[in-house]
Amino acid sequence: MNTSLIVTLIGPDRPGLVSVVATRAQRAGANWMESRMAQLAGQFAGIVRLEVDSDAVEQLEAALRGLEAEGLHLTIERGREVAEPSIRRVRLNLTGHDHPGIVRDISGVLLRHGISIDGLETGCEPAPMSGHPVFRAEADLAVPASADLHTLQDDLEALANELMVDFDLHDAAHREPPNRSNAATGR
């Protein structure tokens, strides 16, 4: 029987960190299942799901803990089986002038609708012509079957107008808006 381990890592960025983690995992018999990693302000930050035979969990944990001597901070948690309710996978893309509170406001709307954020990638970059900071976000959402997507879209459109951002909400498997014939763009 296999066990999933969720490993978070953070530490000073340097070439070869991913290779070091992958080598230790492989030597302990683990399979690298999925990950998300980034360099943020000179720090390496990552989260990895490894799968290993249940009898080798302690060996894998010990091998990974050895990375702490190399300056990485680790958290290791065991995964658990989760019965997924009936959900719909939806993708939210957002862009607009950067200002504090965008993530808080958008995530607040999602929370009110009982929607979980499965993945979130954000960034801020200068606009091509003006150089003003433009905020962008891409979120993978798990929408319960009971959620009213029309109401969600209306609430996001109202917030988009308030925040002066553009957004696009569509089924993750297709580039089509969920339950609507045209794209959701608030401005």
C-alpha cells in the first residue's frame, strides 16, 4: 500500500535544489506525483506530493529531513483519502491595475459561494506602454454542484467593476464560460 507525503520546502534559491530533492526521494523509493515550485524574492518555495510504499515512509522522511542541514525549511504531512463531492472544475483568469486587496476580495466572493481554490498563481508585471504594475491571477476552482454559477458570475462582475479588473471564468476542460453563452468580463 502506498502513502502520499506532502512536502513544503523553502530556503535560499540555488541551482540544483529540485535535483537534490528528487534524488533523495528516488533513493527512498518515492515517486514524484505533482509539484508547484517558484523563486520568490530570492527564496526557493515549493510543494511536492510524493508517493511511497507505506513501509518506506520513515526512510523517506529521514532522507528529506537531511535537507534541513542544507538550509531548507521543511514541513512533511501525510496525505489522506478524501471523498470528493460532486464538483465542477472552473478556471478564473483576472488582470487589472495592481492594488492591495485584490486576492482578499476575489477569494471572499469565492468563499461566500462555497468554492475552493485548488490552485492559484499570481504575479505583478509592468504594463507594456505605461509601465504601471498590472496584477494577474489564474485560479483553478472546485465549484460544488450546488453552487449557482450565474450568481457567482454576477458577483464577480460586480466586484470586477469595483476593482477595475477584467476576468474570465470558464470550464477548466474547455475555454467556454460555465452555463453562459459569452465570456464573463467585468469592467
